[in-house]
Amino acid sequence: MKALVYLGPGKKELAERPSPRIEAPTDAIVKMTKTTICGTDLHILKGDVATCQPGRILGHEGVGIIQEVGTAVTSFKSGDRVLISCVSACGRCSYCRRQMYSHCTTGGWILGNTIDGTQAEFVRIPHADSSLYPIPAGGDEEALVMLSDILPTGFECGVLNGKVKPGDIVAIIGAGPIGLAALLTAQFFSPAEIIVVDLDNNRLDVAKKFGAKYVLNSGDSGTVAAIMKLTGGRGVDTAIEAVGIAPTFAMCQEIIAPGGTIANIGVHGAKVDLHLEMLWDRNISITTRLVDTVSTPMLLEVLRAKKIDAHRLITHRFKLDQIFEAYETFGNASKTKALKVIVEM
């Protein structure tokens, strides 16, 4: 089969690899129909994710058709159309029983990280019964790809961890796909105002269309001062960090109001400074999280009811043979105006 293989920092190839086989009774083999590229894949290619070793097939998102199931799989059968969760969960370990599926002792974020992933013609899914979701008849596969990762990530790591409430003022630092997913799902809780900050004016325009009240370009001087002015000098109730670099985390610390919450989503490949000399007396909370995908069933219903139009996040489409072009497009979003790309098999 064809697959995109990570060869080390800055290196990748589209190669012929053996098709995966059932390795455990709880496995399923899925023939991929559509996948996408995540910012985390870019972090891997930069060398930021030490757990992903050269030779790994990348990707942890997508939809497909089950080709084969192990003898212990009871919820799915060959021919079923399925959504693949970015997080694999056994459903039985102590972490899974606490709904911390990202820390499953035999799962978690393993696809495209510690086992081969979804940017291939076929993928092996461990713990299939609790790591796949059936696609209803007539379900929009492209929109559902957004449910593999970015929508639950933005919602769980940003909105839920950020404790967004009705009437709150929320700042989202970073208007990439994850930041925009947080923007869309934050509106479930009717915050009074959402402020979005980014360097890319195109993404800020998109954020405005998606429901942000204010958008600010952080390339301009005085972004922090502008946020403080917009909030009457108080700061924001929730600051969502959706980039993963030191300056954006520092900005969150500067704009958070007393009693507020900083919710980190970004994947940090280098150290950041925690300014306790500024925050020690301000009653704030700082939260971190890897998506657990506990919200996926609810988000499936939200999409089914058309309360969110996930198609709005998709800007480009490619075939698997064009995946280098897809990476180039996604990785140069300021030039290409890319948000999420669909890669079709």
C-alpha cells in the first residue's frame, strides 16, 4: 500500500509499505477513504515529538470502511463506514474508567505517533470497539473528518478546560484550525465576547465570520494593551492558547483577569516561562490536556443537527499521490490561506 512515512526531522516520503494485519483480537483494519493533516504532524516533522520515531506512517485522523475485524470486535463488521478517533482507548484501564482516554495504558495518542497512522491506504485500529464511531447513512465524510481531532480538541482542551461560561469574555490566541474549532464550540456556552488573536489577517477574517466579536493581529504593537482596553482594564475570563510557542503563552498570562483560566491547547516543543511573580496572587487556573475525545458522541449529534457547519474549516482537497503538495499547502497557510485539507485515497 501507499503511505506517508516520517524519516526524521524535516524528512518524509510517500512509500510502498506492507498492508497492516490484525495483531490482536480487538483490532480492526480500515481502508481509508479520507484523511487530513494536523498541526501535530508538522510538529513531528520539526522533531518536536520524541515518541514518533523515523519509519512511522503519519496521521491520526480520518474516515474509512472496515475491511476486517478481530474476533473480539463486537460493534463493527466488514463493510461498515467509520470515523476514526485520534485517541485509541481500551475502555477498561484506570485512566479510561476516569474518561482520560488520552492516557489509556495501551492506547492514547498512538496513531501516527507510536504505531502507524492514517495517511495511508489502510490502517490498523487497536481497541476498535471503543476507538471507532459508525458513520450514519448519508453522513458527510469530509465534515466528519473534522471530528477525528480538531473539534473535540478545541472543545475539550480549550472550551471545557477553559471553563467558558455564559457572559464570559474569551480570548483565543491562534486562529489556526484548532483555534477556530475552539471559537465554534465556545459559542455553545454563550460567552459575551470572543477575541481572536493571530498574525494572519486571512485567518482573522475567517474568525470574524465564525463568530469572533473582535480580531487583533499580534504583529501589530500593543495587542495586549488593546485587549485590556476592550475589557475595561480587567482582562479576559478565559485565555485559550492554541499555538504552542512561548510568546503566545506569555500573552495569555498578560491578559488573564483575576479568577480567570488559561487553557493550553498548543503543542509546545520548547520551554516557556511561567510568570508567577505576576500571577501568584490573582486566583487563576492553568490547565493542560491532550484531547480525550469524550465529547465525540455529543459532537456527532451537533453535526447531525447542523448546529455547526464543519465544512467551513475545509479549504483544500488533494489525492494521496498529492500529499507532498497537501503538506506544502497546509504548512504555508499564510500564503495559501489553508485551514484544513482533505486527502482522499
